Amino acid sequence: MTTEKAFRDREILSEAQARGSAATLGAFFRLSGPGWLQSAITLGGGSLGGALYLGVIGGSSMLWLQLVAIVIGVIMLSAISYVTLSTGRRPYGAINEFVNPVLGASWITATILANMIFILPQFSLCFDVLDKNFGMVGDAPTMTAKMVVSAVIGLLAFGIVVLSFKPGFASRMFDALLKLIVGAIVICFVLAVVFLARTGKINGWEVLQGFIPDFSQWWNPSPGLADKVNGLDEAAKTFWGQALIERQQSVMISTTATAVGINMTFLLPYSMLARGWDKPFRGLARWDLMTGMAIPFIVVTSCIVLASANAFHAKIDSEFQSNDPAVVQQSRLFNGTESMIMKRMLEADPNSLTPPAGVGEGDSLKPWQSEQVAIYIAKMNENERIVASALVKPNTEALAKTLQPVLGNWSNTVFGLGVLGMGFSTIIILMLINGYAVAEIFNRYQSNLLRIIGAGSAGAVGFCWFWIWTGDSKTYLVIVASSFAAILLPIAYFTFMALMNNRDLLGDEKPTGARMTIWNVLMGIGVIGALLQSVAAVSTKIDSPNGPYVIGGVVTFLILAVVGFSARPRRESN
């Protein structure tokens, strides 16, 4: 449906294009919106954690990963926007009619599942920032405190989402607020890096080199740690070198996975249709994705990587460096390295963890194990301690504390505000996506009531994070959501590639000749990249206790997908 606002926007765009490039860019910025929504979700806890750890394990040498991941994402999202704006059709129905109803159902199911599960850690992240960075909760947060803070976060986010469902001034306020939040996130992290650069803590040439793709990092340790590994004896070199490579491969997969998720492919077309966009807006859509999503993502994640690299890459704290086992146990790195160092001890000497006299089989082994690990660490050389520490994932609290001597007391506030903005904006967008998805399931896309119900249900689940996002439940939810999303993302990419090549759907708007070839090459790269990521993600879970369920789920889905192609409505040839 073309709204009065869409007519006005079309007139603004047409008049600006008639005046030239400068006026067109001004109109683009004024009318932008869906790209900023994408930015608000891609700058979430997943991107934060991935960027933090990239800095730990790779320094600035792996900055290129985020660049490649977001470029692939922009290509695929641009294809989605082209199909949607060229046809004016909602993607869910188009997929069911022109590709495969099983793929359509899987796409929307995976979207809702991802929303419901991934909103949990965002609530947890916001609470942790308010607690640890700003001290607003107290020394020992109670269940009541968690409930009150979570309710405030959820209700505030829900109120903002409701604005987006209302036409006119309310929806414009929503767009402005999202742009403000994303802008604030960018400013916070840029300021931190600027101060680091002014103190000489960042090498500009190394940063530029870090944006050059280096695919050898899939099988070689990063340059900053390679020298440390090579300085070890042969046994230690083999053990830690393999551990680093496996961890690098894992973080490379997770980094590319968090740039564009399955629910983001759902958000973009429906947010454009909600604005009444159509064919004249295709150029705006591509520009919006680049400026509203890609640039903020690259800037923010790069700043986080650089800050993390400065704080943690090839560095250990004084406690972990100590020769006193009791002091070693006080290090933030101790718990994170303990399990790997136990494996190293047992590999070097299978009898190295023999329980002391008086400790029976039924007794708790943890205390004496920790003591023996601490004794072992206290005797390790510095290179081995540094390599072991590279396997520890830091949090923003640790980053802020580590950089405090450089940035001053305000570092905790700056990082806290940036992280809070990332978590809160993601909550808003996950609720928004769920509203669109629920309304689409009932084939009542324009129903504000169903959108509100969908958004509210996601917020209600997020509110329960302190009950759900913990222990074994957290582990199982991560496995389910990540496996499903990893399997579905390449299929979603393939589906939109198929739609882009479907003349029955696009008609005369289907690209042809060299233009179609370029589209297919670029989309093919995206499909292959997502497929490799999917295979790698699923393969890591095969050996886990849940491996049979993951395999069974994959096989079941593939069978249903094959059946779905036969269930697709037959179209008569002209």
C-alpha cells in the first residue's frame, strides 16, 4: 500500500534527483531508515563479543574480517531490497509461490526463533552494564533488582517499538531515535580510539594493513602470537599452536555470522514495505545499507578491536605473570585458562593431576585441581602464559578497567554507554522484527495489533533472561538457535538469489546480460561464504552430546526442503 508519506517521499526524491548529486545525497540522508534499523541490530552483543575477541587473538591483523563479512551482507541485502522494491511483494509469499513453501516456512520460523533466543543475552548485557559499569544495581544484585531493571528496559524498548507502528510523526520519531542511538554508539567507541591514538598506543600503518584480507590466518596463528608460539619447546608449540588455530577458525566463523543474521534478512524488506517504498527507492535502499548499516558497523567493530588489541593482545596482567601460585589464582585470566592448561598438563604427564592424600573419589576435586594448575602456571615461561591467555574472552568491564590508566576514569563510562546502546538498540529491533513476523504468519501484515503482540511476546521472553539464560538452559538454547540460523542463512541467501533470477516474479525488472552476471557472481560469493560458515558451525557441534540431534535436524530439514519443491504451485508457461 502506497501511503501519503510515501507519495511525499517520492516527490522529495524526484525533485532532489533533478537538482543534482548533492541534493540527491541530502534527500537520501533525510529519507533513510531501514539501513539504520539493520545497523541497530548488527551492532549487538554478538558483534561486541566477536570484536572484543578478535582484538585479543589477532590484534589489528584481523580487521579485514568484519569488512568482508559486512560487504557480503550488503550484497545479499541489496538483492533482497531489489526484489522487494521491484515487485512490491512481501518476500514470505513470494518465496512460497516462486521457490519453495518449506523454505518460506523455515525462514520465518528461524527468524522468530532467533528473535526469542537472542533477545535474552541482550537483556543480560544491558543489566551487566548498568550493574558493573555504572554501579546502579548494588554489590550483590537480587532477583527483585533484576526483575525491576529488566522490566524498565523491556517497557521502554516496547514503547519505542510501538512508535514505529504508528504513521506520521511517531514513526519519524522512531527513525530519529534509532539514528541517535547508533550515532551515540559510534561516537563512544571512536572517542576511545582517538584518545588511544593521541597517546601513541595505535600504529596507523598496522591498522591499514589489518584491513587487507589474509586468508592464511585460517591455518596460521596471528603474527602477534606466532612469535610467542615459535619460542616454545616442540611439545608446547604443537599443543598451543593447534589450540590457537582452532580458536582462530572459530572466531572467524562467528565474526562473519554475527554481521548479518537470518532475522536481518526478514527485517529489511518488511521495514521498506512499511514505509511504502517501491521501484524509485532502489537507489536509496542501497545507499541506506552502505551508510546506515555498513559504515557504522565497520567503524564501531574496528574501534572495539583496536581497543581490545591495545589492552589484551599478547599481554598478561601482573597476577598471571607472578611466580606465586596464590597470586596467579587472583588473575582474571586464571579461570579462563584453567581447563586448557589442565589438558596441557595431562598431555605432558598423565599423572600430573593425582589427587593429594586424603581426597577420595567422592570428594570435590576442583580446589586441589585449581591449586595444582596454579602451581604449574607459576612455573611456565612468559611466552606460554601469553599464548594461553589468548584463549580467554574478555568482557567490556575488563576492557574498561585495563584501559583506565590510558583513558582516565571516564573510560568506564564511555565503554558502558557504547555497550548499553548496542544491547538496548538490539532489543528494540528484535522486538520490531518479531512484530512483523507474527503479523505475516497470520497473513495480516498491516495489523498493528498483531505487530504489537509479536513485539510484546519477544520482550516478555527477554524479561525472563535471569531464569532462562543460565547454566545448561543457556547452552542448549545457543546450540539450537545457532545451528538453526547457521543452516538457514545460506538457504535464505540461495532463496533470494533464486528470486533475483526469476523472470516470472520480476518480469521486465529482472537484470539481464552483464548486469545479471555481476549480480550472480556477487550473490554466489555470499551463498558460498554462508555455506562454508554453516558447515563449519554445524561440524563443531557434531562431537557434542547434542550432535545426533543437530544431525537429525539437518537431515529432516533437507528431506522437507526436497518435498517442498514438489509442493510449489505449478506455473503455466506463456
